[in-house]
Amino acid sequence: DAGITQSPRHKVTETGTPVTLRCHQTENHRYMYWYRQDPGHGLRLIHYSYGVKDTDKGEVSDGYSVSRSKTEDFLLTLESATSSQTSVYFCAISELVSTDTQYFGPGTRLTVL
Amino acid sequence: AQKVTQAQTEISVVEKEDVTLDCVYETRDTTYYLFWYKQPPSGELVFLIRRNSFDEQNEISGRYSWNFQKSTSSFNFTITASQVVDSAVYFCALSEATPVRESSASKIIFGSGTRLSIRP
């Protein structure tokens, strides 16, 4: 199994508060991704990173920001959480190019009240 | 535009039956990749297979087999002699070819998933 951890695994927060989710990998993979999973939508890409300090937007990036200061860590921040951001968030990594197989972390269940 | 359709929202079969999960995709690319992932009740996403568009050979791995047909834009997944442990949500996904710029991540488009229940 790919060495990917996510923290926290569960979080309940209130509307308007900032939230940061962390993804940590031990595989030294270049690409890292954040997805959200919602019923009926499969997984949708929020942001991705193709190297340290190199990030770009995915298809549902509004309301989210990311940072990658080290190869192994990729942070997802909700600046001001809203109820529509209640979801399960998955981090993924791929080794070289982004069409390599993506391996997923265990997920973080976020509830925004 | 890329699209992945998993028309079967839920399937329920009795243990030891064979079951096929359908996946139909749309893309204008000539080079692309197809994936299947399994999401058991515990919630993690488990990679099952990656197939590129130039390799139309069917793949078999134990009780699992995949049938890739470009003519019908389908990449179906069959479980033979199903077991209760096969109960999960299964996702099919499509990725376009390696992008020209390294900064551009190829989009991976996921289908909405098929929930498979295996009854003892």
C-alpha cells in the first residue's frame, strides 16, 4: 500500500471557520491531488500539485486553497467553511506524470454545521 | 468532452454468482487511460487496474476480469464466483493522455460508481 496519511480523519466544524486538511506521503511522488467525494458525483478534483510550490486548480476549486512547501505534504484549506463543503476529502498521489496510477489516502470526513 | 457513465447504480447478487459492472466512456483523445477502483465499506479507495487505449487485450486477475472494447467505448469489469468481500462501490475512471505541459495534470474523470452487494 502506498504510504499516504490524512489528518484529521474526521472533523466537525461550524460555518465560517477556517479548516486545514493535511495529506502526507512517504513515497516521494511528484504529483499530489485533493478530491472531494459526494453522493452521485463520484470524485471531483479540487486542486493538484506537480511539485513543491507548484499547484493548480481542478474542476471544483472555488472556496479552497492549497499549499505544498515540502514534497511530502499537501495542505487543503477552506478559508471560510460552508455547509456545501461537507464532504469526504481524499488525497491522492502519482509518481511521475499525472497519468500514472493515482493512489489514494484513507479520506477525511468533514462536516460543516 | 470526457465522460464516464456507470449506468448501474446498484447491483445485488447472491454469493457465487458472476456479475458484470458496466463502464462506458466518451473521449476525443486517441490516447487515454482507463481505471477501476474499489471502495469497500471501510471507505478507502483501492486501485484495481489501469489500461491504456492501445492495449485492447482483456485482463484477468484471479476472479476479476476486464473487457476493453474500443469499438463500443466500454471497459467492463466482471467478478466470477462473487464473494461477500466483493461488496463495495466500484468506480470506473478515464484519464486523457500525458499533457504537453508538466504543470497540467491530466484530468481523471470518475464515473458515479456502482454499488455492488453480494448476499450470502
